[in-house]
Amino acid sequence: MPKNVMDKVWAYFDSVGPLTGVDWPIAYRTEEQDRLARLRAMGVLAFPSLVYPHRPGMAAWLNTWAADFAAREADVIRTATFYPEPEAAAYVRDALDSGARLFKAHVQVGAYDPRDPLLDEVWGQLADAGAPVVVHCGSGPAPGEFTGPGPFGDVLARHPGLTAVIAHLGMPEYADFLALAERFPRVHLDTTMAFTDFAEVGMPFPPALRPRLLDLAGRVVLGSDFPNTPHPYAHQLEALIRLDLGDYWLRGVLHDNGNRLISVAHGE
């Protein structure tokens, strides 16, 4: 993220402990080039910068920053974002036309209704382009007015061809978001924070749901929330390995499924 935005995100996580009683230490609170070097040293082949606005008038600026960031770092996947505002459809079209391959929508932080009519054309553009959009619409770590499976489920009902990636496996409404993935064949789920020791304390994934993860083997993708996790990057991988869902499932999550998503979005 741009430094001033990242600093505000870190300040938010610093404030979470006193409010919730659960500390959230940032594992990789270092400068940008160090963070990039750490990802590369760990063998990460490609990674996006998932920026998102929390107010009107911010998304277009974030899209410009994300484009510049991807242009100067060869292994960064170019991303873009949006907010319910009259200009949204135009700047999303510009981002698609100029090479954005992945989008991010954060319903909780943005505190907006994903069914807002100002976003209807945006969802339609993304569906038509086959561009994946990572959507934080679950109610973790704290619920919002428009989080949960209902509002975004209505978006999918209107745009069933949308390639959506539900962040955090929809934490904590895991079963409901699994059901959306089972209903809509282009809905994926990402593993960000899921199954980690930190998440299992307050928002555990029910073991009875694990067979459904196997059924969706081609549509579960790796997420990590690097650098803002309260644990080392490797712990997210360890948490996935200890599910014991098999090498085929794990290989898909760690590489094949995400690679296919981005390649499809890039027209390859």
C-alpha cells in the first residue's frame, strides 16, 4: 500500500488490542523494499497489492499508485479497486483497459452496500471481463452493516458470471460462503488467516466443513494478508498443511488455482 495508507492500517491494528483484549502485532512492520525481498526469499512467485478505499474520491488515486507499483516491480500483479461513487464505472473501465488484472473490494472497511446502484455497472464490467475481484464481505474480524452472505449474495444473483474471491473464506460465516461457492461456479474462496492459531481462537473453522473444501478443490486460493499478520508468513502455510487434505488440494491452493485465475484474467 502507499506508505501513508499502510501507516494508518498499522495504527488501526495497534489500536485493536486495547479495544478487544487481543493484541495484533504486525509481523512485518518494515519498509517496502525489505517486505518485497522477504516475499521473494520465501519463494513467492507473484503477488498483488490489494488496495481499497474507505471514502469517496480515494479509489482512482489508489489505482494510479497500484499501476505505478506494478510497473516498477516485475513480480507484482497489477490491481485496482473501487467505491460506490458516480465515477466508479469510468475508472474501473480505464483500469481494465490499461491492464489491471485483479480487483479488491472491502465491504467492511468501506462500510458500503455492495448492492449500491452506483456499483451495478462495475460488477457487470468485471463479470464481462472475467477479472477476479477479491471481496472482503464476511463479518470478521468485526461485523459491519453490509457484511455477511446476504448483501454480496444478492450481487452474485444479479451477476452470476462474476469471478469473485471471498476473502478469509468468508470468516466467520464459513458455511454460508461455502454455499455461495457451491451455487455460483465462478466464486472462489481465499485462505487468508483461516485455520491459523490466531483465527482458530475466536473464529474457528468447523471441522465438519472440511470435506466441502475438497469438493471445491479448484476454487480455493492462497491468501496471507502479508505483511499485516500477527504471525509469520510460514504459519499460514503450516495451517493449511495440517488440514491434511492431500497434496493435490494443497498444490492447487498454493499455486495452480491462483495461477489459473490470473492467467484467465490476463487473457492467456
